Amino acid sequence: MNEYFKTVRFQNALAKPLFERCQEIQSIIQESNIKELQSLFPSLVENIFGFGTQTGWELRTITRSLQPRCFDTFRYFLSPDGHHGTLFNLIYKLLGDGFLKYEFPVCCLPVPSCHMLEEGAVPLLYSNKLHYQSPGSRPTNLLLNPFEFYIFHFAYFIVNPSHQKNFNTCGNPTEALYSCLLEDYLRYFLPLEGNTVPSLPISPTSLTFFSRHPLYSSSFYNSPVSLGGFGSSHWHSPHQPPLQMPQIPGSPLHRHSQTSLLKPGKNALLSPAARSSNLSIGNQDSIRPDVWRSEALVVIITEFWLNQATMNVHRVEIGSATSEHFVPTHDHVRVVRIFVKHLHYFVNSCLCHHDGLPYQYDPPSPMEELKYSVVPQLVQKKLYTFLRLCFDRWPFDASFRMPLETWLSYIQPWRYTNPLVEPANIGMEREDKDRFVDVKWKKFITENLCFYTVIFQQLLPRFFRVELSSPKNAYMLFRVTKVFSQPNLSTMISEVESNLCEAPARLLSPSFSSPSVHNVSVSGSLRQQLSDLEGPGFHYKPLFGEYQRSQVQQLLHLITQARVTIAGVIKLQEASQKSWFSELVASFSLNENSYAGDEYNAVEARKVELHLESAIHQLSELFQLPIINMSSSDPVSTTPDVTLVGSSIKQLTPDTVPREDGPHLTPLGRYQLVNGIRKFPLCYQGNPDLQPVRSFEVAFLVRLLHHISAVLNEKYGVELYDLYYRDSFLGQLTRQLLAPPTLYLKTTKMGTSASSPREPHVLPPRINLRFMAYQQTIGYFLGLVLFGYVCGYKPLTVIFLVSVMAFFYCVMKAFFKPIPPLSLSSSFESLEKHR
């Protein structure tokens, strides 16, 4: 009965506000015995992360600035420190029972892992953890200990499809509770100072049990091979005999048997008998309760966040629309970037290397060994696949900034050597001088060559399809060129590529010196890297080869065109800074095609110009190409695409050929249109008196004034026509007041026909009062009436004076700036030009 009341009390606590909820659950945990806690724990975890049909505790919407009280309470409640965090204190209590397991549905695993299980193969990652309903059936659940169960739900939360619908982030996403919890877990389980994680508050007997028990000491954290997901040697059938325990640096039971990419392990020098003795399960030195939680966190996060799709899905159809069209969310990529940055800090804090560079010598402790192997053996391949898919499937908009910064963070580990000097966050990168990339980082570049070259070549065509004069796109291009133009970086990439391309020729050489043998071994490791990351048969294209240079040459032309465009915008903005009197006079002008507004202000336009200019110089220097002059930026024509005409920007139209049904784009015109080199002017070609109401007009006044104008034109149309074409002074005055004759195209609908004919129609000289419906005109007029009223003039008097002044202004223009009568032939020529 007591257990029943505890359950009811627990369910009532979950319905309370967050602050009271945490306090009540903490009280229940302290008052309950271990048996009651074992039954309450899964319900609590699933409720926190909104598993199944539950809503969750709003981990992504609670921020430090908007809800500080709830934020601090919940962060303390989920703190990884078992002495302070309520939930982890409960987890560590439950770990005392080594046989306690909780179920996690197989259907929630990443799609590639689900496919392997459906095909009857068991990823080594999940071996010894699958639960079968009956022999020969497919697994339905994983059996996990309390710590694994919590981290599984924590990692699954960010990729849970039910949380992607109708989700709006409130406040600054970097201050969200989930992101802060992730940083807390990474700092606690992957410490930057010291070589151990704080010990568990359970007995040493329990620790020994977990380290040795076969259900616990599975291959879950023990094999980098199990994380790759490629090759038949990385999985086994559930009907086959159990596989031997895998061997990996950093595993609890087997040390030093797996080597890094380019460095042989020390066990390679041992005899098979000695290695067997060294890898004995009964060896007390192999018990590492201080590291298994760190390995578990990295492996689970990597599996859920970086293994949602594979390169096989990218290249061939496997029949799953979910995986085939997988695109990570912005929050998903954000937490991956946090994970990548901390991994760099974690690895760079390794104390076992010389000159501040990890991966050089055998680590003296389990935690140092984990730092040695975590990136190349646990994270590299899945992160590579994740970035390749992001770059391939991400929309062509400014949100691409997050995947781009994630990639740039990974390929610059030298930026994350001192955690006390945090590199600038996204959107606030420091404009400091480029730092020289030390030669000691050449080993990292060698082990990650594809991240620098293949992904760069994949990224380049994206800039052909976006508007480079946009501030955000220009800044993304500048970020990429700035990173790759760091001194000595391109030199080291070129040297590594030369080892890859020239080593086969050395293999045929009759003599082998020590440097040649070393280069050949490096080449073999690089080719193995290409095979593992891209698959067999991948054709590698050098980053600084002729093909890539031609691609960069085309990109330089587009960047120069964007510079011409932004230069025209800057000149226009400078020319448009007029006095208030000039703006007052211009507001009464009948010119409706003037340039209306900019996409960005003058400061942003200057920044765009600087970013594009820097990108041109950096790309030209990086690929040793000549800098293109702005006067010859068009690959076909030397005429600039943007010129200043009066107070507006005139863009040249794409290349076309005339046909009976109108102009048609040529292949060159399509290229110019797609890449934003030239554009068609957007202008209304119908009856100018019937244009739709625009944002700067008053709708009811437009309709009223059009009706008045139509009535007057219908009644006095003949007289107005005669006055307009007179050669006397009266004709000059009439041409100042009336709208000129206009020839426009009228489209005739032809049912379901794909193309509708357009017939020319003529509007004679006429009265057009639409300018009086402009909001600016009304504003100035009301201002004059108010000013006259303050000065003691009645509104009618002010209206009369304004009318007299306007008429006198038209008379003076008729004397000094006469307008010749506009013929229909000139109107037809203007219409054909716009067509």
C-alpha cells in the first residue's frame, strides 16, 4: 500500500510547476527505498525527456536569462555530480545492483542501426544488450543499466522526431538548458584537468562486478570498429557464436591492441602469448571504473547524433525515406558543434605528449589513453559522414552558417588548446591576425585529410548557387577563405597530398631510403583512410589540382560580379543622401520606378565589400591565381553588370534570343540568371492606371481618385488630346499636368493553353490623380495644413495657397523646361525594350 501511495504522490508531483516538481521529486527519492526507486526511475527519465506521448520538461525552451529560477533549479537537479545532483545520485544508487536493467526500444535507434537489425545483423555496438522475445525473432529492446538508460534518453531527445514539430526556440539558443547540461556532462565526464572522473559513491565490490560482468562489459564501449558501421567484420549474426571481446585503446579489458592511423601500437612488439596474457579478463589492471562512464557518454552521443544516416544512404537507395531524406535540425547541429569543441579541448589537454600535441606517445593512464584514441577511433568516421550529408542536403539559406562553423571548428584543433581563452562564439568571430599553424599539427591534418580537401570541394559549388552580395553569404565565404589562408596550413595540406599521389611511383623505385619508406607508409595509411571514409573505388581529386583551380577561377568571377553589385549599392546610398527640401520636392514626382529601399544599410554594405575583397585575395593567393579586375569580371563580356543611371540601379538582363513569342534564354543567359550575374528587371507591364495598390499608397484613395480620373477623362478626353499636342504655350502647360500617352501589353487568357498572347493597347494623354494617394504626399500636405493653422491660416486658405504655388511651379517648368509631345512610336520602342 505504501508503494501505491508513493506512485500516486510521484504522478501528482509530475503535474506541478517545474520548481515545485523538482523539490517534491527530490523529497520522494530521499524517502523511498531502493525497490521503490527502481520502479520510479524509468518513468521519471521518460517524463523529463518527453519520451513517447509525454511532453517533457522543456529542456530547449528554458533559458538562463528568461527563466533564471527554473533554470538553476533544474540544472542542479540534473547535475552530473552524484553528491549534489538529485537524479545522478539516484542513478549511482541503482548501479549498486549489477543485474538491474531497463528497456530502450530498438525502433528509436538510428536508422542505419535499425536496418542492420532488420537484416539479421547485430551491430557490435549493441551486442550482449539486445532482448529477444523468442529465439530467432528480431530484437525489440535494449537492456541498459541506469546510467546508460539516462544517457540514451538524453542523446535521443535532440533527434526525437516528436520534438521537431511546432517547436520555437525562445531567447538565446546558447543559453538553453539542454545546451548547458551538455556542457556540464562533457566537462564532468571528459575532464580537462586531472586524469580521472570523480569516483562512484558505491562499494568497490560493485565496481569490480560492473567491470567484469559479461552483460556489462560488452562491446558497447570497447571497440572503435563497432562505431564505424561499415564492413562485415564489424557485426555478427545473433545466431552465430559470441564474438571475442574487441580490442581498442581505452577499453576496460583490452589496452593498446588497436593502433592509431599512422602510429603502431606497443603491443605490436609483443608475442601472441604475451599479448594474450596482457589482455586477460582476470587482469586486475584492466578494471577501469573511472573511465567507463566517459567512454559511454562519447559512444552514445556519437551513435545518436552522428549516425542518423550513412554514406551508403547518400549514394544508393536503400528503401527508407526517413534516412534517405534526413536533414539535421539547427539545434542538432548546434549540440554537435559543442561536442566537437569540447573534444578538441579534451584531447589537447593530454599530458602524455611533447610540445603540446596529443597522439605522440603511449599514455600513462586510462583517461590519457582515452584522449589519445577518442577522436580518430570513436568519432572521426561518423562525424565525416554527418558533415558530408549536412553539406549535401542543407537548404541554400543563411542557416547553413551552423554546419559550416561546425566543420571549421573540427579542422582547427589549434584554436582549442586553452579553455581559459575561449574562441569567439558563432556570429562573433574575432577579426584578429591569422595565426601561424605549427608543423606539429601536420599529424592531425594527415589523419583528417578528407575533412580539409573532400569537404572543401563539396562546399565550393554551394557558393555558385547563392547570392554572394548578401551579407550572410559573403561572410560565410570570407570565413572559409580566412581559415584556409592561415599561414602554413595550405603548405602542409599540399605536402600530405603529395605523399598520397607520389607514393605509388616510389613503390616501383629500385632503392628505398628511410624517408621514402616512411612516405610510402603514410601513403598507405592515407589510402586506407580514403577507403574507410569514402568506400572502395573513390577517386580522389587533389585540392590544388587543375580541375579545382578552374572551379575557383569561376568562383572568383562570381565574387567580382558581387563586388560590382555591392559597389553600385554603396554609390547609390551615398548619392541618395539628399537634403530635406530635395526629398520634399521629389515626393511630388510622378516617377514611380525609382529605387525603393535596400536589402541592408550602408554599414553592412561596406562589410560585404570588405569580405568579398578579402575572399578574392585569399583565394587567389591560396590557389596561385591572378586577381580579377572589376572591369573584366564578366567571363564573356567586359561590361559591368551594374551601372548607376540617375538615382536608380540598372541591371543588364540575361542573354536572350528573340523569337515570335518573345525573347528566350540562351545557355549563357541561364548561367547568368542562376548564378545571380544578371537579372530580369521586375516591372509592371499592364495598364499603369490599374496597378495593384502598393504599400506606400492609401487603398481607398487610390480607388476614389481613379474613379474621378476616369470620369474626367471620359468626359473631356477629346479636348485633353487636342490640348496635349498643341505647339503653343497652352500645350506646353498641358503636357506638364497630364500623364503622357502609354502603350502597354494586355494578356489574353486562352483557357488551359500554356502560353497566352499579349496584345498592345494604347492609353491617350489623360488625367491621373493617383499621386495624391501616396502616403508621403498626404503626410507633407497635412504637415503644411497644420503649420498654416498654427500660423493663423484656415485649412481652405492653406489649400488655396498650395494649389496656386503648384500651378505657378508648373507654369515656370513650361517656360524653362518644355516637354516635347510623346509619340506612340517612342512608347512602342520603350515597350519593346522592356520586353
